[in-house]
Amino acid sequence: MTRTRAVRSIAWHLGALALLAVLLYPVVWVIGSSLKPNEEIVGSLQLLPPDPILDNYRRLADGIAGISVSTFFVNSLVLALGSVAGVVLSASLAAYAFARIRFTGRNALFTVMIGTLLLPYHVLIIPQYIMFQKAGFINTYVPLLLGKYLAVDAFFVFLIVQFMRGLPRELDEAARLDGCGHPRIYWNITLPLCRPALITSAIFTFIWAWNDFMGPLLYLNEPEKYPVSLGLKMFIDQDSIQDYGGMIAMSLVALLPVLLFFLVFQRYLVEGAATSGLKG
Amino acid sequence: MSDATAGPRKRPGSPRKGAGKGAGKGAGKGVSGRRLGRRENLAGYLFLSPWLAGLVLLTAGPALASLYLSFTDYNLFDSPQWIGLDNFSDMFADPRWRKSVEVTLQYVAIGTPLKLLAALGAALLLSSRRRGQAFYRAAFYAPSLVGASVSIAIVWRAIFSDDAIVDRTQRLFGVDIGGWVGNPDTSIYVLVALTMWQFGAPMVIFLAGLHQIPRELYEAAEVDGAGPWRRFVSVTLPMLSPVVFFNLLLETIHSFQVFASALVVSNGRWGPADSLLVYTGYLYEQGFVNLRMGYASAMAWTLLLSVGLVTAVLFWSQKKWVHYEGSER
């Protein structure tokens, strides 16, 4: 009996480890390749080079096409943090209205909000682009950030609504009897209690904004304003990629913040994904 | 923040006075009740105002504008010319549009089921609670966070190019078709493999669903002499079917919109031989490279209607295969 259990346990761990190895292969591949000289990257099967070199990173430090890599990073960081602030504020305001205020038309608007969840983003990009172009916002961060401050990502509104509905109403009611209006209840009671949902929204927003490619591709045309994702694309644009190693090294550097976020916040991320179907 | 957290705790100090006020309000129902309602309306719309502005400016407004544009010829500089259904008839006659539909359907039809199968398999593996389960769950989920990034698409392109690991491995088995990226028959499978690699997101949803299944059902089945396979087919699958439905819906809608990975894997050329010309890629090219914004809008609305149709079919089909607990009696 105990022997079959031991065998099963070993089989289980072997299966899980095998799967893990397949999943991790690309990540290990980037790390190893970023330490190889250019001409060995594709052909060589050695995962980790016997004599690692840092040349790729050194060239990266010199910048791409005259632009320092740190510029791309600062741009990405500005966009990601700006998005986080906007989403947390605007989505929680809308969620409070849906979850805690009884106003005429609430149910109809809630249905509309859920409807926008299903709207493919591509239906909106052309009119949005025309609007931002006519308003003179091309090559600025306005088109990339405005939606975050107007709670356009309905996923997060929905996530926070669900969370608020699970909060006990007694605290609200006590505060109302105390003469508190909605703004104070929202700010002093509901928001602090919603912290887990807000953190989940913030992390996902950061990662999505960091990875976002299509938005910057449409709206930015000056390399000085590019985030990391577009900076990476500059390597591909050349007819034959000349600095393969530099591209791989930058790919890894671009992944680091997301991987770091994952290590720190993995509990929030996995729970958030399990409860609401949020994707990476 | 610390001030805000202290907020609720300070309250219980003065409930008396407040309770008196509230009771007074409740007593004089008629007029003040209506005033309260009006105040709630005001507060509601005030809190909702950013979202409402977003709805008009960035969501519903643009959706309607794009419907209008789909009946026009528009290049961003001259004013739109009404051309009726011409964009749509041009589209159906356009071989590249048809190719993009074919590529996208292929990607959705192959990638989504395989990804969900991988997710279900991994979830079943992890559902037996053993030491390390939480670690594996987190590790399997991680690719879903970075899978959409340009970095990963670059890595994928490298792994599947000529002479790289995949090519060399298949040659060991006597398959000599070169790297998948450069071959129009296989390039789509690079994207399929990439989406499968991200099975972690549906997996955690499956796992949550598996933990909801009552243990007694398995015990009862075991008493009845059901083996592991029988228990899987008769207990796990029906009980999990709502979650399967949810994941299928989510993944299908999502995979219709694949863009960045196809662009990067094909080096921005959607090839070889247009074999990676995904629908949104062609939409992007028509709208923003060729500035045919009316045509691209017609494409966008066709996508919206198709996704809507697929969603409707999925919802209709769930009557046949999705089991909702307590709905039979």
C-alpha cells in the first residue's frame, strides 16, 4: 500500500517536473542565448554557453540607434504607472456606483458595462485613432492613457464590483447613520476594504500596459517616446537582423519587471485569474 | 493610506447621535424620501461620470462611428464618401481577406481546443493536493503573463527557425521539413504552440472548478464500482462542464484577436506566403498602412458580428452539453 503510494507520488512529481521543464525552456533559452556571441545563438544547442560573455549587454548599454535603453524603460514605466493610477481610481469609482448606490438606470448601465467586455478592441481602434488624430494627440501618451482614467477596461470595474458586493453592508449603514455621504464612505470605508481587488487590478494593469504593443505601435512615431515593447520591434524592422544578441538581451531585460512582479505578487495574480478569468 | 485604514475603526465612537438623525429621516417618508432618491441619483451619476465619459468617447461612440465608416470610403484626410455595401462586397472578393479569415479560423480551431486540453490535463494533475501543488500552479501560470509580449514572440521565432532546437529534434525522428517559421504549411503551428504554452490561465480556472466538485460524488461512484476513467467521464466532466464552457468562450473570443505574436513571429510581414496573415493583422495593414479606413471598419464590424455569432452558437450549444447543478429537478 505505502509502496504504491510512493510510486504514485514519484510519478506525479515526475509529470509535473516534465511539464515545468517544457514551460521553462524558452525562459532558460533567452538567458543562455543572451550570454552567447551573435553567431552561436540560433545554431547552437547548448542551452547555457560554456564561456558566457556579456558583450550583448555591453552593446545594449550603448543604446539602440542612438537611443539609450533606459529611455525605453522610463517610457514604459511612465505608461505603466500612469495606467495603474488611472485604472485603480476610475474603476473603483464606477464599481462603487454599481455596487453601493441605488440610482435610476443602474441595472441597464451595468448590462451595458458587461456588454463592453465582449466588444473586440479592434472595432474601436479606427474611430479612436481618427479622433485622437484630429485632436492632435498623435505621438503623445494621451491616447494610451486616457482610457485608463475613464474606466474603459470593464474587466476591472466588474472585478471590483464583485468584490464590493461581498463586503458587509453594516459598515456603510453605520457610516450613513453617522451622516457620512457617499464620497466619504467610498474613500474611508469601501476603498480600504477593497484593497485585495485593487491590488489585483493594479498588478494586471501594470503588466498589460508594460506588454502593450498595438497601442504604442499605432500612436507613437518618435523613437524617443517608445516603450520597451516598441524599442524591441526596432530590431525586427531592419531587413536582416544584425544584432541578434542585442535583441535577445533586450528581450530578457524587457521580461524582467513582469517576472519580478510575478514573483512578488503571484498569490494575487493566480487568485485573480482563478476568480475572474483575467488573462495575462 | 494609513489614515484611510483607520477611518472605519474611528466610527463606532459616536453612533448615538447619528442613529437619531437617521431615524428622523426614515419617519417622514414622502418628501424627504424622494429627495433622498434624487440625491442617490446625483451621487450615482457623479461616481459613474468617468466611466460614462469613457463609454461615449472611447467605447460606444467609436463602435457606432466604425459602423458608419464601414459604409464609406475614407482615407483620414478627405471627408468620408458614402459607398453603401461596396466595402463588404470588395472584402468578400478580396483573396487576401479570405486568406486572413482562413488563417484566423485555423488558429482558433486548432489552438483553442489544444490549449484547453493542456489546461485540463494540467489541472487534473494538480488537483490531487500534494506537496508543491501551489508552486507548480504558480509556475504553470507564469507564461500566461508574458506570452503576449514581444520578447516571447522573438524567442519563439528563434526556437522554431531553421537549425534551431525544434528543427534539430524533428530531424532525429527523420522529419526534415526545416524550421516551422519559414514554411508556409507549418508557420501557423508556431502560433499554436505559443498559445498552448500559455495554458496556465484557463488551468487555474479549471482548478478552481475541480475543487468545487463535492467529494461525496466521487465516493458514491466508487461505492458503485466506478473505476478512475468512469469517475472522470461520469462525475468530473459533467460537473466541470460549466467551467469548460466559460473557458471555451473566453479563449475563443480572445484568440480571434491575436495580433502582436503573429506580427513579431513573421517579422512584420505576415508571411511566408501570407500564412501568418491573421485577421487583425490584415485589418491593421488596410487601416493604418494603406489608410483604407472604411474598408478596415467593415472588416472590424465583420469580426464583431462573427465573434457575436460564435458566442451565440456556443450559448445555444450549451443546452446540449453543459450540466448546471440543480437544473434538472
